[in-house]
Amino acid sequence: MFSITEYNIYQSTFSSSPTWIVADKAFMLKHYQHFLTLQFAVDQINKDPHLLPNITLGYQLLNNLHSNKVAVENSLTYLSGRGLTIPNYSCGRQHKSVAVIGGMSSALSMSMATILGLYKVPQITYGPFDPLLVDKIQYPYVYQMGSKESTLHLAVIQLMLHFGWTWVGLLFSDNLRGHQFFHDLEKAMIMHSMCLAFKEKVPENFNQEDGEDVIFFSKIIESSPKVIFIYGNTYSLLEFSIFMTQYILYGKMLVTTISWDISAQNNNKIMSHLHGTIIFSQAKREIPGFRDFLRSINFTANSEDIFLKTFWEVVFHCRLSEESPVKMVYSLCLEGLSLADVPAHDLDTIIMTLSSNIYNEVYLLAHAIHQMLQMEIKETLELGVHPLLSWKLHYYLKCVNPVDGTNDEVRGHESRSMAETYDVLNFQFFPGPKETLVKVGEISPFNKGLIINEEDIAWPEDFPQTPISICSVSCGPGFKKIIREREPICCFECTLCSDREISNQTDAQQCLQCPEDQHPSKERDRCLPKTITYLAYEEPLGMVLASAALGLSLLTVLVLGVFVKHRDTPIVKANNRSLSYTLLISLTLCFLCPLLFIGLPTQATCLLRQISFAVVFTLAIASILAKTLTVVLAFAATKPGSGLRKWLGSTTSYFLICICTLIQMCLCGIWLGTHAPFLERDIHSEASLIVIQCNEGSFFFFYSVLGYMGFLALVSFMMAFLARKLPDTFNEAKYLTFAMLVFCSVWISFLPTYQSTKGKAMVAMEVLSILLSSAGILTCFFAPKCYVILLRSDRNTLEILKNKVSL
């Protein structure tokens, strides 16, 4: 489109008509801006003495009316000249146009490329980037300035993470770009444990006869997610937008991109339901001086602009003449108006992303032709001499950089993003009607930056506060997620962590094991240090047991003193008083044994406690066995001709005691030599405690020692039971029977209880068993004798005892 004296750029996609009856202000603002941007860029280049010096840049403008058919027709018009279009013929006197800017959508661009590509005419699109146009075999002369939006899915993920939207729906246009976005978004959502509740391709045409529209919108309305992302442009979603007037998406929060012009709905009811929609847009690129240029436009000074009249009436809500088609709506315009009087938010609506694309394209062409002029010989550049000027322009379009200051690094035929940044806009619609796009944040996925001003967001009327779009309520600390069977990972149940595990974050996949020296808190959200514990003297239980042990041992010593003091009385002498002394001494030691079990265990006490207990108890039981045997032998020796009289001496009794005790000491020696008890820290028995205790080393030897004592006790019980009816003068058997019955009952009860308890309770149980069994022997055997000695001394005579025998 260029000549030596004047070059033209053909722009084919301006979409407003000066003959429209304008009722949609936003639609006019957003399309007329394209022409204003082109005009501004051309004026700036023509004023620049360093860019295309002595060259005047011009343009032609044709309207495609969003029609592919009209786009093809205008392409032929561009090639043939005005008037009747004749393919392969140029009817114009001087063809000065060398490049085309357009179209605003990929469909229009493809329609134009089918004609322009035959003649290798450079075509630069300013609409959204489309992967189909990258095909250089089918579209070798099409260049795209729109951003690839290759990180848009990452920006969407960051927004969803910020608001906690893990369960969303997706509607995308049924084309290559829509499918690519779906695959990119799905992969990113899987990486961040997010889920698509549903995904639906939006057809360009709904088959109403088959009820396709009803089925499609029913799925959306009945779906569970509150947030729905809609991806596509105004043209691919055109019929979807039309059907939205019939199917209102109540209770749904919409998120979309600026490529879908929701303000083009031209239906106040729909617009009110779109209030609060979040929109992603390429970060606004301020065009230097463009705002001042807009404010300088005046209808009087620019009366030759055939579009300005309609634009003026739309912006100022007035009519310029009585013949205006809007005279029934507005009054006449005031004189002296300029765009400087337009509110700032209306100007922001005019300055859109596509404006910067057009601005960059004009400068790209200008720089390309400038380099071409510098490289080629002037004579070969005369348009009349060299009609293939536009062909040569391709090389420079592929090599030259666009104007500085943009976010995209574009080299003609490709659009590459070094650091894409997206503005987060909030569509707000108010009665009047009045609409506005409010910038509420900015997202830079490449740099992982997100800024959101939630206080500036106006949410849809169905949501009084930030919408919540989740499949399952988050699992708080102390719980872990259990994915429901055959459902997405976003749908789960919350299960409390086990006794020894915690989770200290929301939606934990697994619970964490606490260290061995720590235990979970009651809420299972943190680990707390375990408390060290043992059966201490300072605690009530330890005090009671220690006091009982000392008290009973003192009582036993007192009984021993009573027996020593009254050693010559018949009741003390009746059954070998030396054995009674031995039994009382062994019981005193039995009562003192629990003191080894109470207090902080050490290695020494661990070695001594069970061994001491086993030996002294064996001594006590052996003494009882000896006394029982003495009673039996004494009765048997009274029979005529009995040879048992020689075994009635104390030597036999002490020999028996020594043998029984020696066997137990041998067992204990083997125990100490092979599997000696040792000190340990038990961290498993009780969740919140570390129990300092003695490990028995070998349960076999422990129960062998107990079993041996049990065997002696059982033999003593059986002998005492059989001798219970012997003459009273010699009979201690009935007391021994009760004593051994108590002893056996205590230790039989001890075994299962000992096995079922843990920690210091187990130690307390053994101490209690020692005290009870010892106290049982002391009470059952010595209490009746002490009663006679201390309270009924009149019965402690030989005559009384003999009279009882004769009776």
C-alpha cells in the first residue's frame, strides 16, 4: 500500500456503520477506537522526521460488518480498485497500498487470506492469537500481533488458588484454540489438585430441533460448582450469548477473558446477571499521547470524519441535527463539546488491548518499509516500475522489531511472550444502565506474582461475599483426606489422624508420625513433648504405697517384739518359736521390698527389686511350709512305734528352708547371668508419657520365679488344709490354711492384672500384690496369737490348752 510519495494501509475490519441507529454505547466505543488508533498512529509517523522522512503515510478504510462474505468482497475490492470487482485485474489508476491490517477475528482473517494470499499481500491481524494462522503452508503471508496467551491457564490457576476455587466448570469454544486452552488448564489443575466438575464444548450453532440448547444449559444450571470459566471470543460464543437471554445462569460466578465481549449482549437483564464477572485481559499498554489525542477530538474540527457523528451522539447522549435517528431519545448536542468532557472511565473503555495491537502494527509496517527503503536502490522502489513491492516487504516484516515498550517480543510472523501480565477486571453493571470494567488486580504467571484488591470487587447478586466453589469442605489440621471411590480428587472425606499421628496443614494427604519422644495434641495438629513418669514417692499413689510398706514392716517388727517378749509362753512355744521368728523377719523384709519399686528406677534397683522380692518371699513361704510340716510330723510322731520323732527337731525345718531358698537363688542367679533386668524408657505403652521402668529381661525367668513360689505356696496350702483337724494343742494348720488361701488368691489375681496394665500402674500392681499377700500371712497367722498374748493372757496357759485337747 505504499508509494514513493504516499503509502496507504488498508484496514478491513472496522465494524461500525455511520447509518446505524445507535442504542448500544459500549459497542460503538469499542469499535470506533480501532479507527481512532489507526488515525493517531499514522499522524504520529507522518510527524516523525526520522521515520519515513519525505514520505507520507496514508490508509484506506473498509467495513467488514463482521461478515466473512463481506471480508472476501472487500479483499477483492482492495485488489481491483473501487467499483466493479474483477479478479486478477487492477482497475485503479495508481495502486499504492502494500499491506493489510485485519481482521479482528480469526474467521475474518482466514476469509481475507484466501484472496490476499494469492497475491502475497502482507496481512497483519490484530485480533486474538489463533494457532490455525500459524500454519505457514496455508497462511504464509499472515502475521499475528495478538498475544498467544500461553500463560493464561497459569493466571487462572493463580486466581483459583487465591480464592480457594478447587471445583469449577469449564466452557470452551469448539476450535483449536479452545481445545488447546482446555488441555493446558486441565494439566495445570491436576498439578495443583484442582478438578473440573464438567467441561463442555460450546458449539457455534445449537440444534434447537434436537433440544441441544436445553440439554447444554441444563447441565450448566444443575451443576454443583459455583464458578464457571468461559473461554472463547465474541464470534465463537455468539450463539451462546444469544441463548443466555433465555437461560439465566443463577447462582453461578462467571470468569472469562476480554476476548468475549460480554458488553455486546445489548440486553439489560442479561447484563445485570453478568454483574460481578471476573475478566482476564492483557495488561493495558498505554499508548503515549493517545489519551490527549482523544481529548483533542472535536466534531467541528473533524467534520470530515463520517463516523464521528454517530460516535459523538453515543458518547454525549445527544443528537447533532433534527434528522438524527436518535432524536426521539436525546436532545440536541451543546456546542463546544470535546472528548475532554468524557468521564475518565469512559475513556478507559475506549483504550482497549486491541488498540495497542493496531498501534504496534502500524509502527511495524512503518519500520519495515523504512528499512526496505534504506536497503533497496531508489529506482527499484518506484511503485510504477516495481509492482512487487509488497512481496519484498515480507522479509522485513519477519526481521524488524515492533515499537519498544510492549510486553510481547514480536518478530513479524510470531508472537512470543517473555513475561505475560494479565489485568484482572471486574465487570460492574448498574441501573441507568451503566457499565464499567474495574481493574481489581494483576497477575504475572511467569514471575508468579498476584495482586488482588478484594475490596474493589463487586460480586454477583447471588453471592453476598466471596463465592465458595469446592466439592468437599477442606480438612482442617488434625485430619487427612480420603478420596471418595470413583470420584475426582477434590471430592473426599476427612478422617481424624491416628493416635500417634498429626497433620498441621489444611487438606493434608497423609498424617505425619510424631517423633518417639513426642505425642500428638488432643486436636492432632501438633506434636507435644512427652512427660517423663515413674512411680514416684511424691505422687499420692507412691506416698500411700510407701507409707503402707513402712507401716506394715513396723507392725511386723512389733509382732516380732511381742513374740520375743513372750517367748516362754505356751502359745509361742507350741509350734517351734524359732520358725515364727524366721517367718516374721522374712515378712518384715517382704514389706520393705516395695521400696525398691518406688522412686526413680536405676540400674541397681532394676537388678535388685525382683531378685530381692523372689528370695525373701521364698524364705517366708518356706518357713510356712516348714511350720506346716512340723505340725504334721508332731501329730504323726505321737503314734506308738512311729520313727518320725527324730525329724521333729529344728534342724529338719531349717534344712527345708535352706533347700527351698537355695533353689530360688539358683534360678535368680541364672536369670541375672543370662537375661538380667535392665533400665529402659518405654515410649510406646502410653501415648503422652515416657515411662522410666525396669525391663525384666526375660519373661520366662520372671514367671519361672513366680511359678516356683506358687508351687511352694500350693504345697503349703494343701498340707495345712489336710492338717487343719489335728488336736488344738499343736494345731496352727487352720491359720496357715487361711494365710496361704489369701496368698494364693492375691497372686492368682495378680497375673492377669499384671498383663493388662502398663507403665507405672503395672509397678503399682506388683507392689500392691506384695503388700496384700504379706499382710494376709501376717494377719491370718499371727493376729489370733497376738490377741491371746496381749488381750487374753489368762488363756495362754498349759492347763487351758490341755483342757481343750481333752474336750
